Amino acid sequence: MNRDPYLLTPGPITTSLTVKQAMLHDWGSWDADFNAVTGEVCRRLLVEANAEASHQCIPLQGSGTYAVEATLATLVPTDGKLLILMNGAYGQRMAKICDYIGRRYCSLDKGDYLPPLPHEVESILADDPAITHVAVVHCETSSGILNPVEQIAEVVARAGRRLIIDSMSAFGALPIDAQTLPFDALVSSANKCFEGVPGFGFALIQNDALAAAKGQAHSLSLDLYEQWQYMQRTGQWRFTPPTHCVAAFLKALDEHADEGGSTGRLARYQRNRDRLVAGMRARGFATLLEDQWLSPIIVTFLAPQHPNFEFKRFYDLLKAQGYIIYPGKLTEADSFRIGCIGKLFDPQIDELLQVMDQVLNRMEIPMDQAVA
């Protein structure tokens, strides 16, 4: 191939040439020019969520999981209790984080197929007054399910509890309005729907919740309160920032705005999903989820129950033709995942489906026998 492979994954994703080119310059981490880049990134993320008046944006070096752990550790006090809404690997990961950082929690685990329902959350909160915070994954990419965050937020607010949203794979495509969606924190990262590169995550944290968080974090480097305080005083990151990634993200934000913001990006991702699902079903593949739960971020397909199907060979044959997909991450079913996000358009989806035909033929799996 004379090009990089397309990444049909939940992130990192395929980025534009211009975002890549934004990383060709070096920046001084304490320099005023780079501080201005950081400030502009934070300002525009708050604008995207209509949160300028109510929240602060705090970036953090590392992967999205770093940002999730930092947010839980900073906002959930040591005498608090977290209700974790689980339906996949990332809800389960929040439970592991709480085990490490010593925070009490309980969970509502819906398995791989179903979303947590508002009335279920309401019942748990009514039965356990010790719960202070609720955490939910906006789009659970281990299955591709889109959770009903708006309805859950209403229930949590009525119960007088605090909501933390892991919107890692949704913010930037799914609309967020902090003035109508009550949340203490929304966590995401650079390399998802905004189509930047990996290197940092960020949390949008409600002003009062952040002001009350002093001294709650278990870790020096993951203390978002101290990160915020330091940035307020100096405009700088406390520790060495991923300068090239931040500069690339500012360019990615420009391109996000040029596409029509979250509305425009969501429309393209939905079109990618619909085109992909229709083509895969025509080839005999079944989706894990019913249509009403399919997210525009990533789709999980059940692995064919054909004796010739072996995921590693399937993956390698697709990669050889320039398409990298994602393995399954389910507890109960063999599956694989194909992402809809990143710099992907109709031609890439159509070519992927044509390559899929070649791969199935190479594996000697008739299309009408590829049904899981």
C-alpha cells in the first residue's frame, strides 16, 4: 500500500493530513505561545458543551483512563460512595479504579446487551442514601451501545446526587449542553470524536464541585484540583505537557468547527454507521445490538459460526488491504468491532465492504453462511 491503513477503531482514529502536520513544530512547555494554545483549547471545549459559565476545563497528560481515574479521585471524597452503571468493559474499569483508589462503590451491571434504565437508577438511589455520586459511560464501546445519559442525569439530579459522565467516545459527536444536562464532570480525550491524536484527556468539571475538591485526590499527578489551581495561576501545565498533541488538537478543533461542530460530525458518523451496518448485514453478519441501541461510534458484529472463521486471519487479511478493525471485548459472545469515527467517508466504507468480500472469499466463507 502507498498509504497508512484506515483505523476503524474507537480511537486512536484516522486523522487528517493537516492535523498530522500541526505536530511538525516544537513548542516550549512554559512559553506564552503554548500557554495560549492550551487556553484556547480549554475555552473551545467549554463552548462546545455550553459550559463556559458553569464548568472548568482541566486537561491531563495520558490516556482517557488517566482522566477518568483523576476525575473519580478528585471529585468522589473518601467518605463518599459511587454508583457505577455498567454494561461493558469501561464501566467495569471504573470499578477497578475505585478498588485501587479506595473509594466505596456499588454497581448496576446490565451485561453486554442492555442500557441502564432511569427507573432502575432511581430505585437504587432511593434505597441507598449513602450514594453520593453516579458514574455512567456515555457510549460503551465494548459493545457499541449508546446509553440514555439525558434521562439518567434527570433522575440523578432529582435525587440530589452528583453525576460523572465518561463521554470518552461521544463528546464531539453527541450533543452536550451543560445548561440542560446536569453533570458534575464530563470526561473525554483528544483522540476520539474531535479527531485529534492520543496524548491527553480532559474533564469539564462544575465550578462548585471543583472548588470543594481540594485534598481529595489520592495522587499527586492525577489531582485535577491542583492542576486547575496551577493553570489558573500560571497558564501552564504542572508537569511536562504533550505539546505536539495539544497543537494538533487545536487544529482538529478548527476542522471540527468547519464540519459544523458536533451536529455535522454526528451526521457523518451516522451515515458511516448506516452504510456499514447495511453492507455487513447484506453479507450475512449480525449486529450484537438491536437498531435502537446502535451508536454512531462503533458497531459490534457477532463472529461467524463458520469453521473457517478465525479472527486473527480475518484481521490480518483486512489489514493487508489497508483496514484495521478492532477485536471484540464482550464477556459472553465472540465478536469483533468496526468503528465509524475518524476521517472516514462514504468511499472508505464502500471500499471496506468490497475488501470484506475479498477476505470472505479468501477464507472460503460463503456470504450466506457468515451469519453468527
